[in-house]
Amino acid sequence: MNRMNILAIETSCDETACAIVKNGTEILSNVVNSQIDIHKIYGGVVPEIAARSHIEAIMPVVEKAILDSKLTWEKIDAIAVTHTPGLLGSLLVGTLTARTLAILHNKPLYAIHHLKSHIYANWLENPKTDAPQFPLLALVISGGHTQIIKMNHHNDFHIIGSTRDDAVGEVFDKVAKILGLPYPGGPSITQAALNGDPTRYQLPIPQVDNLDFSFSGLKTAVLRRIQKELNLPISTPSFELKDKLTEQQVNDFAASFQSTVSTIFVKKLSKALVENPSTQSLILAGGVSANQNLKENIQNTFNKQVKVYVPNPKFSTDNAAMVASAAYFSIQSGQKPTDPYSLDISPRSVIF
Ligand code: KG4
Ligand code: ZN
């Protein structure tokens, strides 16, 4: 079927989301209920609380998505849901809801990989003529992943670079915590960096072969540089540092860290483009792609070489519209529906 209205559900982490998207690009509704305020007080996502909050929010979120779209269930052609990777309890709430709705309304059900969805955020609101062109390179940067993925056509994914340790979003969150900035760290570091000097603190660029990344060393380097700045021994616990830093030091550390991350990605993407000279588009995906400094650096460096795509910020972080888009293009490429009576989840990433 070429023309399709897909209702998608996304609950892999701390956003309860449902959206209805026509033909993979046209958004009819997009509802995201964020749990950030609930988790903020703990400084990070608490899995059990996330699952319980999804249970409370999921049906009102689905109902609002249907209401906003002005469609009735008869006009929905398929249901899509994130089944991997993510938090176990969170994934269960979304998949059980999608399975039940698929059975109840007799709709085909499609299981979608979360990273694939982040990539397809770049097709949302992009008519066919403006859509990314193949072969393309996707830099997927989220709270759980850091990868460079090559796609020769739709639904074709080759991981050509990966982090060997921490994901970049995780490091944004950890550095923010050391600096005493609120969760989630990405947006708070972005904000603090606006008033910071990116050249004040020199941080090392990890030397990793090929197209892989390593971020755990950068996290430790920030910690050591803060201890040095405060003339404290390296045995000083990280949670004791934030109260000793001035606001200007915090802003300068945020800006220096952010700019080092940009340098790392620009270097690796340059290498990836040299190794893949036929690349037509370069696309950013995942929560960290909402970072203004990173977007600008990547766009300014590469836009003469390839067309650079960055999702609209509301589609960079977790949402269900991107799941519907990924499902649409997967179905066009031959993905078959899954059995709603037996669809399982996989908290750890499976191959997509
Ligand atoms: O893609 P996402 O919403 O969820 C996962 O699939 O992990 O990414 C969440 C991550 C968090 O680590 C958050 O700190 C980071 O994305 N993030 C940002 C920004 N907004 C969110 N990182 C840097 N700059 C931002 N503006
Ligand atoms: Zn995500």
C-alpha cells in the first residue's frame, strides 16, 4: 500500500509519545508527554518510575493523538511501535498498548528499532523532492548511542563507526551533573555555554582509530581539569566540585566541553566522507543533534560538499512521529507485520 496513515507509539525511555503520520512525512498529530520534571529531582531517569508514568500517560496520549489528527480508527492503516532498544519496563508499556490496539482494531502491527526512527526524523515534513538522497551517512547521537551509519537505500543500514564506551548524550548528562547543571544535561550545557568561553579550557581529543569514538576519556578529562582549576586533589569526589565553581567557570567548562565534542564529530565525519566519496547527504539524528553549536559546526564545515540534514528540534529527541516515518519506509521496502500476540521487546539493541 503506497498511501498510509500510520499510528505510532514510542515509550523506550522517558517520553510517552503517540503520533499519526501520513505517507511517512506528513504529520497529522504528534503528542509527547515528557517525564523530565519527574526525573529531574533524581538527576536522571529512574526506570521503575518511568514505567509507572508511561502506564498513567499512554491511553490519554493515544486518545489525544487520534483527536488531534481528526481521523477515526477506520482511517488508520497500520500501527507501529518501538520494541528495541530501551528500558525494559518502558518498552513493555508501549508494546503491550500497541499489541492490544492492533488486536482490538484489527490493524497490522510493525515493530520498529529506535535508532532507525531517529534517522527517519529527517524525512518528517520533508516532501519527496527535499528528502535526503542516497547514499547517505547518518550520525546518530543520543543518550544511548553514538554511531555513523551508511545507508545505500531505504531500510539499509551499515554501522561504519561506533563508540567503544560511553554514548555522547550520556557524557553530556554526566558532565552537566559534575557542573551542577540540571538534568537533562544536553539542553543545560547548551544554555550555560551561551555565556561561556569555548577556548578557556583545553580538553583532549580522543585518539581512536578508524571511524570509532571514545567518550569516557573526555568525561574524565573534564573532571581532572575542574579539580586542577580548583587546586583540589584528584581524589576529590565529583559531587563536591559544583559548589566550588563560579558561574563563569561553569559556563566556560560547558562551552569548552561542547566545542570539543563538535571538533570530535567534525573530524570523524571528514574522515567518513573521504572514505565514502559518493555520499549525497549527511544527516544528524538523536537527542544530541538538537545542540545548536554542533549543528552549526557540521553545517558550516560540510554544506559545500554534501547536503546536510538536521531534524527539527522537536523531532531530535524522542517522539513517535519519527517511528511512524521509519515504519512507512520500512513497509515500502518490504517489512512484514509482526504477530500482535507474540511481539517481544529487546532492551538491548538488536541488529536493524
Ligand atoms: O534521542 P534521545 O532523546 O533519547 C535517546 O534515545 O537516548 O537523546 C537524549 C539525549 C540526552 O543525553 C540529552 O542530554 C541529549 O540527548 N540532548 C542534548 C540536547 N538535547 C538533548 N545534547 C546536547 N545538546 C542538546 N541541546
Ligand atoms: Zn532516542
